[in-house]
Amino acid sequence: MAENTCANPVWPCAMTGAVATLAGFPDICVIIHGSSGCYYYPRSLLKVPLFSTYLLESEIVFGTIDRLHEVVTEVAATGRPIAVVNTCVPALTGEDLKTAFSEETAMFVDAPGFCGNAEQGAVKAFEAMMPDVAADRPGINIDGINLLDLFWRGNLHETERLLALLGIPVAVRFCRDTWKNLRKGAAPVTVSANSSYASGVGTCIGSMLFPDMPKTIDRCLAQFPNADADAVLAEHQRAEEQMFYSCDKYLRKYTPPVVAVAAQESYAVFAKAMMERYFGSDVPVIFARDRPAPEVPYSVNSAEINADIAAAEPDLILGSTFEAAACRKAAFFGITPPDRSRVSVAARPLAGVEGGLVLIEGALNALMNRHAAEEKKR
């Protein structure tokens, strides 16, 4: 497992993934049991309130249980639920950290960074929360919302909007909801905005990414016979016409762009399908960062990814700014962290109808800016 962390320096570790999952419930107090570095890294990424034991060298040598007990006791005074997330150094010392508090006081998530990547940490957080499925809970769960996703807020808003048009109420949002709502139990059925962050709660009936929407809506209608899909399907059709029109306008002047993609498996498959359908693109380079997948080669070796991208000489890179550095003359649109090419404060989605439009719009603008820069040099 340690090899995974060492070989994948551009992707968050399991501890960060667990913290991101738990922090999606704002009423949970998340305590990171580790050094200041293990606190500030997820704090800077997630930009939400977190707590930490801020372990010192002496505490690592003589034991960390007393320090953890002290912090848990102080935080417990808030009356809010507590989650303690373990980090690498305390995990290696072998202490029984659960003796620092009772199960009623706090839940314990043993997700040190060396046990895998962010998605594996999210799984460990879900196991600790143990959300129940209530057969009589009305509505549908929204899955795949994670604070590490650049598009989580937009995905949540867009998925809620589309479900409202369908007339299907939302039960629990994984993970941007309240602990109180989670304790009521999840609905038996789930749709996903980003399947790379799957909770495993309920029966997932499909993805809300643009190419998957028609089949997902059909399954929604099978589960909820009173739902009305006319408005959503009409939106989907109008968006598709708009994307074909805008891309065709681009293709009248330029050849189909060669595209390189490196992202989470769900977004990588989505981006490849969109670029092939609307631009007629060749996508010779595609990598999943998070897990092996039948459709996408898997690599955590940034040197290997960047070498393949440079060799392909793409016109457009869809990924992070690490991949953008592999071919600086290519146009770039960020779909996975880190994206240092722009300030992102608005709730932009990649899921749903608007998410499809966001990807095509971003790709078109990046390509047009690249062509304008090249023409200016001549």
C-alpha cells in the first residue's frame, strides 16, 4: 500500500479522502489525529473547519492517547457528533487509540495515508458512519458529492434541480448533508454525480453525467412511476443540439482537436465520450488516476502520464495543471485537482445537463484562446 502513496504524489491520500467525506456533514466535528502538516493539507484543500491534535515529537515517543483524549473532551463540549481520523505516524506506533474515548463519544476512522488514495479513505469513512437504508424512506439519495471534487457544489445543485423537475424528492446527499438527516436512514435508491466517490449506500441506478442521463432517467421512471421526465428530457435534447451547433461552428474553421485526458475514472470516461461525440476528436491518451477500470488505463506515475501526453502532442488537455505542464502549447481545461489555471468560486457542475454544457464550453473557449494566441504570434 505504501507504494501507492509514494508513486502517486499528485493525488490526495486516504486520510484526506476520509476527512473530505466526513467534513461533508457540517455538523460533524472532524478531528485529525496527527501532526500540523496532516491538518493543514486537508484544511487548505477543503476550506472547512477542522480540528487537530497537533502531535509533537515527544507525544509520538511517549504516546498520543492522552493528547487525543484531551482534544476529544474539549470538542465534545460542543454537543456535536465527533469523528477522529487517524494518520500515518500514530497508526505506525500501534497504540489502541479507541481507549481515548468511548464509541458514544466519537467514531474512529483508521485511514492513515499509506493505506491508499482518497477514494479508499472515503470508503473507510462510510464504513465508520454505517448509514442505514430505510425501506420506507421516500425519495432518492444523491451520491458522489465530495469536497475534493472541483465541481461538487455545482454537481449537487444541478442534480437536485433535475430531480426536482422529475418530481423525485431527495433523501440523503452523500456527502453534503446533516448527521441528523443521515441518522433517519437513507432511501433504498441512489443516483450518482461522480461514481468515483461511491458510498455503496442503497442501489445505485445510474450516473447523472450527461451521456448517462437518458438511461438513468429511464431507471428513475421505473422506480418512481409518478415522476415526469418530459422537462428533463427536453432540456437534455436542447443542450445536445446546442453542443452540436457550437462544436460544428468550431469545426468549420479548425480540424477536430487531439485530446489527452487524465482524471478520476468517472470523469475521464465522461470527457472522452463527450469529446468524441461532439468534436469527433481522437483521444490517444487517457488515464484514470484513482483506480483500474476496464475502459481506461490506470496509472499513478506522473512521469509516465506526462511522457505519453508530450508524445501525443495534443491540442487540448483535460486534467490537472500537472498534466498541462507536460505540453504547454496545448489548450487546457481543468477537470480534476489541482487546477491552478483559474480561480474557481462559482458552483460549476460537470454532472447533469449544465455539466455537459460546462465541459463543452470550457473546451471550446480553451481551444479558441489557443488559436488566437497562435495567430497573434504570426
